[in-house]
Amino acid sequence: MTMLLLTTLIWLQTKHFMADYVLQPEWMIAGKGNFKKPGPYVHAGIHAVATAPILLVAITDPTWIFAIASGEFLIHFLIDHLKAIHGQRQPHPVNTRSFWILHGADQLAHHLTYSAILAIVAWDTVFIS
């Protein structure tokens, strides 16, 4: 089980880097903090859709996979939305300590989401499968 969790974590972290940095154009970033813009929904959707095949290795029940991916969509969207709202109310230039604290808190929240996903995978592996 340890190897399964480690592999899942590596794939989730790789997916996170790709979705948050490589596959996120300016129009997605610019829409954050605005419920009327499609960018944040598409961005969170990329995260959720990319998580599903990673979970297929560890979880066999498609209902669980859908539930976890849906939860990630919602949580990712909300984390990014709250960060954007805070950044709009109190701008933080990229060369300031406050920017990096805010960015670090954002990334920590996302990575704690992956810790919760790993806990669900471990629980599923031990008690369900």
C-alpha cells in the first residue's frame, strides 16, 4: 500500500504542476475571483478531470472516483477564488514577502487537498477493496 500511495502522490503532484502552471493561460488566471468568468471553472475542471485517471490505479469504484474528483473541483475552485478576492482587495506585488506568503498558503491548501485524497485512497484500500 505504501508504494501505491507514493505513486498516487507523485502523479497528483505532477498533475498539479501541469494544471496550475503549464496549462493555465492568462484568460484563466484573469477570471479568478469572478463567478461570471469561465476561466476558473475550466481551470478547476482540468484539475478534476486529470485526477480521475490517477485514481483509477488505486480505486475501483467509479462513484468514489467521481466524488473525489468533484470534491477536488469544488475545493480547488474555492481556494483559487478566495486567493483572487484577497489579492484584488489587497494587491501583493510579486517581489514582496506578502505575495509569497499568499502564494505559499494557496499551494499549501492545494497540497493538503491531495493529503485528504491520499487518506481516502488509503481508507478505500484497507476497508473497501
